[in-house]
Amino acid sequence: MSSKPDASRPRAADTKKVHIADTQMTRQNWYKHVNWLNVTFIIGVPISGCIQAFFVPLQLKTAIWAVIYYFFTGLGITAGYHRLWAHCSYSATLPMRIWLALVGGGAVEGSIRWWARDHRAHHRYTDTDKDPYSVRKGLLYSHLGWMVMKQNPKRIGRTDITDLNEDPVVVWQHRNYIKVVITMGLIVPMLVAGLGWGDWYGGFVYAGILRIFFVQQATFCVNSLAHWLGDQPFDDRNSPRDHIITALVTLGEGYHNFHHEFPSDYRNAIEWHQYDPTKWTIWTCKQLGLAYDLKQFRSNEIEKGRVQQLQKKIDQKRAKLDWGTPLDQLPVMEWDDYVEQAKNGRGLISIAGVVHDVTDFIKDHPGGKAMIKSGLGKDATAMFNGGVYYHSNGAHNLLSTMRVGVIRGGGEVEIWKRAQKENSEYVRDETGQRIIRAGQQVTKMPEPIPTADAA
Ligand SMILES: [Zn+2]
Ligand SMILES: [Zn+2]
């Protein structure tokens, strides 16, 4: 009897009763929606700690110890619960796993098994209804609403945790969770301060209760702040973001856009100057022989992701700009008609077979009115491309916004070849926008054209 088809196993309660989370909250039933156990641990206990703090003076030694224990327990979550167990981004020896399971338990955020299971669902179903702490349901919801309000466990996305069930440390911690929490969350911080310098009550309040509150709030920020504040250098389709403030608050978990893109990388910050004490801790443990098999994505792969996201941003910017009418959408003009219209006072100028209406631009021409007027009604290709002045890329770009037609005859075949190229797949981005690279406007000749009558 190794496998049971428990997914399809109907439970009496399931078939009859609708889960409270799936019912409308009303004035009569609101208290049934609240997860009172979690409210006690996340809100009630910290409030009691704040009240007790009024009566217990804070000693310097206790304060330092509280900060040190904050880092121990916080790293238990970030290096242990998160990067080791939820993501398997490295392997740890038994002593290190026991240590992380203990100090992680001291952060009072649930057992490794429960935490890592939800976190895997969060990665797999980010921003959807199956994401247990989706930021799409609001910042406060992703921070702690998902814990203080009851959730229908069946709505959370399924994940595979067979590896966790095979880790005896994880299983032991899950079975003895309450004992671990009381011992590591409250008794140990109290014992150290009490036996060390006689501050039993201070150890309990500051290194115990209030420290738990700060660790909880800090790590909750990974679910809220890291999905709300900052940049998205690798992918902007989902909510995860990178920000130094989140990193400072969360022991280095703030490079969350990177993390969601490369979750099995033991690092969150990839630059040496970015703040990621969790990474430093794992690396140090490796030097001490406690951790091994640290996983890291090749920088080639990371840079590819970064470049693709940059490309996407560039495409979005390009789409907002006026690049002129595409060649194949311009009307065809006879040469004589072009000359005639220019003679009649319309400011038309033909360059490389493309006709431009520069009437409104003549007065603004940096090279002077006379110069541009001398090209009206003529083939000004050579004048524009070096004969008189070898115009800049910016000038070609501006010119393209004044296109009004294409000349039949003469360079027509060339023009249509270029029109085809301009319209072809390989000069379009993925959204179908044309890409006109610098120096590649159709009016641009590859080499400056010297002409005899130029000077
Ligand atoms: Zn996330
Ligand atoms: Zn993660």
C-alpha cells in the first residue's frame, strides 16, 4: 500500500460543506473567516510584547543579543526554509540542516514542510488564484491577510514535496513543531539572557516576543514589498521586483525579480556590492564544509534574460514614436507630376526616390531656406547625401516623417526592393513594429555622394 488515490478520495465534510473562505463575509459571520490561531501569533503576541516592554527596561546586552538572534532566526527562514528546502538551491550537511530547522522554527512562521509547500505554489502559480499569497489580491493580503484570514487549502496550487517528506529533519520538525517554536522562539532567547547576564524577563520580551515580531514582518515583506516595489530587469510579465530597500529588510531576499526568474540559484543578489547576507552565509558555510553543491546559473543565461527584457522595453518605446508612413503604403507619383506640383508652390523634395513634403520645414531648415529650396522639384538624393551636406541620421529620421509619395520610374525598382525589406519580418520586432536602425533610413546612401556642382 504505497500509493493512495487520495486526490479523488471524497471526504464527508467536503461534499456537504462549503469552505468558509468561499462564502461571502457578512456582519454575522466575519469572525468565522478569521484564522484566530494565526491572529494570536502574528498580531496578539506582538501586542502583548509591546505592552510588557513598558515594564521591562531594555539592557544593552539584551538588545545586542536580540539583534543577533534576529539574524539567526531570520537566516533560518531565508537560508533554510527558503533557499535550501523550498528551492533546493544548495545542499547542507545534517548538522547544518538541524541548525536551520531549529533557528528557522524560532522565527515562528510555520513548519518547513508547510512553508516550503506554499512557497513552491507561490512560484509555480505566481499572481494567480492558486498563489497562496498573490499580490493581485492586495498588498496587505500578500503581507499577512493570507494568514489572518482563513483560506480554502484546496484552492492553493498543488506542488510536489516528496523530497521534503524524505528529509528526516523536515519530518521531525513538522511533527514537533509546537515544541520547537516554544523552545527556539521563547525559551532559548530567554535562557541566554537569563543565564548570561541575569535578564530573564528582558530576554523573553525583547529577544523572544518582539524579535519574533520583527523577523515575521521582515520575511512577510518578501511576499508583499518584493512584489510591489522596484524594477523588473528580467521579466515584467509577473509582479516580482528588485529593490535595495526590500533586500535590506529581508536579509537579501529583495532581488525578487531575479529570484523568480532563477529560483534554483542560491544567490538573490548577483552583484558583489548588492546586499545579500543570506548568500554570504551559505557561501561561508560552504567554506566551513557545512554546505555544498551551491547552484548558480551561468552569467550567459542571466544576461540573455536581461537583454531580452531590455529589448522588450526598447520595442515599447519604439512603438510610441512616429517613424513616417511605411514605403509600401505611400502613393506612387509620376516624375512629371512631382515636378509640376513643386513648381506650383508645394514644397516637395525627392530623395532616393521618396517624395517628401517639406513645406512647413523650409523655414526651420538648419542649412538655410535657400539651400533646401534649391532641391525642390529635383532629385536631391546626391545633395542630401553629401553633395552639399552629408546629413545626419537624425536628419534622415526627421525626413522620413515627411514622406508623401514614391516616384515611378528611375529608382523605382530599387525603392520597391527597399520597401520590401522595410516590410519584411526580420526588420520587425515581435509586436510587428518596423525597426529602422541608425543609418538605415531608405533616404540614406551608404557612401557620401560627391557631385561636381556641389561646391
Ligand atoms: Zn515571490
Ligand atoms: Zn522563492
